[in-house]
Amino acid sequence: MTVQTLSPSSASPVDTLFASLEELSRAQREAGVRLARELDWPRAGLGVIRMLATCGQVQLTDIATKLRVDASVASRQVSQLVDAGYVRRTVDADDRRVRLLELTESGHELSEHVSARFAELLSTVFHDWSEQDLAEATHHIRRVAAAITTIHDEEGTH
């Protein structure tokens, strides 16, 4: 399916950026769905797996904050991962009221597999991009994400 985009001459730069962000979001979602289907696992849980692999032991509220979802959404995703044996809940040694989450051995294996598949997918998709092209794209994507999350965070604190 081809999606019609606004031509630069008929749209303002903001409209064109918005359309481009929508296209990127759809493409990212499609890639995530494809990978989740391949792994026979819900796409939403993959973000939790990747976060725990990067951050180590964290609380549920940390997951919700980092993934920018409601705590109830994070809790549901974590519960699925716990039930599947990829994540375990532990008690903080310093404060027994605090529950921590961490990857199990199976969770680490899944994380490595997910990372390898993402790397393969991205290598295929961007095979004809130079290192400079990739670095520039990374810079601009991070800049856009920071601008959006900064304004969202500022609005949330008022």
C-alpha cells in the first residue's frame, strides 16, 4: 500500500515534518510487528526486554517512565514476561517494600536474539547508507525525539 505524502510545495515545513514522523512511526511499528511475529511474542513486551537488558534491575515505575506508558500498561507487559519466564520479580535488599524486576537467563537470551535480529534488519534496510548518513540520521532522530519529549515533560510538570 502506498501512502500519499504532502509535496514540499503544497505543505508547510511543519506539516511535512508531521507527515514524515507519521511515516516513520508506521515503519517502526511494522518492523516491530514483523519481529514480534517472528519471535511469537507481543511487540510491546520487546521494549521491556530491551530496557531491562540495558538498565539491569529496575522498579516497575522506572519501566513505565522510560517507555512512556502508564504504570498499568507496564505492569501488564511485565506480568506476561514474568509468566513466560523472561523476567523475575525480586525484593530490594535495602528496602523490602520495593520490588525489583530483572531479566532471567531466558530473558537475556531473548534480548540477545532480539538485538541480533534488529541488527540484521537494520543492516539490510540501510545497506547502501554510508556511516556518515547513519550518524546524521541518528543525530536528527535523537534531536526530534528530545524536542518532543522535552515539551511533553514540561507540560506534565505544570
